[in-house]
Amino acid sequence: EILFLSAMAAQRLECPVCLEVQDGQQHQCREGHVFCASCDSNLRAPRRCPECRMALGPLSQAIRCRSHEERIAALPAACSHCGLATTRGEVAAHEHDCPQRPRACSAAEAGCAWSGLLADKAAHEATCPFAVCQRMMAPLQTEVAELRTENSRLQAQLAPLQAQLAAQGAENSQLRSRMVALEAGEGGQEGGRRVRQRVGAAPHDAPPGNAAVRSMDVAAAAAVLRAHVSVSRVAAAACMRLANLCMEDQNEQLAAEAGAIEAIVAAMQAHPQEAEVQEEGCGALRNVCAGDDAAGRARSQRAADAGALEAIVAALQAHP
């Protein structure tokens, strides 16, 4: 008789659409007709009550029938694992913690296929090779995650330091170039009197022949260009030699440090009407200043500071 009454009570709580007693939210129209939220969500526009055809509002503003929900939650139910008698509202929470519910090993994702009762789970995991490996790996994984976080933090700190180092390297190259130029153009103090330090050719030396210039290294070519800048033949030959030498990457910075940039610009300014000097000077500046690294940009800036841009523009205007 009790079972019959329970069945009758459940029948009165059935959804008129799916004819099932659904757990969860129950919706109703303004006339009090109740239907489950699942069927309500499947109603097509225009949304109307399945029983009286009254217009329904949007699903987000559905009217809940909480008394209906409470009566459904109070219906009798039994645990599917241990058979314990309970209610539909409490059976889900019980089944989640039921000691008879089959459990998987905590290392199932690692490959363990064991499944058993909660009472046997601890004993299994104590000897399961997958679970043992997981426990051994856990502190290592935590340490790896911490190291990755620390590495990201250090990388963020390193980036501005690298940029600062590159800028300082370019500045250092400029200072070294200026120092070499000063050392090449000035002497030291010896015995209380000023003594000129000979680096390459001197202005009072006889101008070298073109063949001699073509055999010079970077420092010698820059020195002879400075010493004989007033001789157009030597200026053109020295600019050509520097242009050829600076086609090799390692010679570009050596030429800048030897003062070649300033000497080339001076030669172009000294012979504005000599087409050969202007052409070879432009080629030499191009090769000396080549490079898109920090040192190359520093050489280009040094050439601009020495008046190279103005000299090149003047050469183009004089010799179109």
C-alpha cells in the first residue's frame, strides 16, 4: 500500500510534456501548470504553456514552482550501490560518498585500470606502481613549476639589462674610436717637450703612389688619407682602398677606430669638384658604416656627426 501511494504521488508530479518525474528546477505558468525546466528550455517561439497555451516570458525569467521541487525531492529513493533507503533529494549526495560505490585508482590518468571499493583503495594505491610514481613525481613537478616561475621572472629582469649592455657597447665603441683618433693625431710628453707620435704617413712625407696605397692596410690607408688630404689623387686612391678593405666585416670597425670616417669626409670637403674623390668617398662611407647591429648604428651616427650627410648631398648636387 505504501508503494502504491508513493507511485500515485510520483504520478501526480510527472511533467505533462515528457511524462517523467524530473529532478531539479520545475517551472510553471501564471495559471499554476507545472513542467520541468528541461522541457521548458526546449519550447519553441512563441513560448506557451504546454497545458493552457498561455504565453510564457523569456526562459531567463521563468517562474519556479518550489513546492513542486520540494515534493519531488521528498519522494523515496534507494542508493544504487548499497540499496540504502533515502529520498530523491539526498540520494545523489549519499551515492557520491557511498562506501560501496566503485572508485578508480588516483593514478587512473597515468594508466592504472584498477577499480574497487573505497575500503580497498588505500591498500591498492600503497602498492600500485602508477600511484607510487605519482607520489614520487609530485614534489619534483612542484619544484619544476617553481623553477619555471623563477626563470620567467629572471628573463623579465634580463631583457632591460641586455638592452642597456648593447647601448653601453655602442657607446664604448664610439669612445674607443675617438681615443684612437686622438692618439693618432696627438703626441705624448717626453723629456718635458711635446713629441709627435708617428702613426702612418705625415704631411711632410712625399705622397705615396697609387700602387703603394693599394697595398696598405686599414690603419695605413686612413693615416695617408689624413696626411695627404689636399692631394686629390691620393685622396681618391685612399678612399678606394678603404672601400675595398671595408667589404670585409672585421675591417669596418677598425677603419672607424682609425679615424677613417672623419678623414673621408674631410677629403670630400677638400675636393668638391673632383668627381673621382666624391665617388670613391661615397663608396668608402657606405662600406665603413655598413651593418645594422649596435656598432654599425654607432658608425652611422658618427658619420652623421662628422658631416657625411652634407658631404654626400653636396657630391650629388655637384656631380649628378
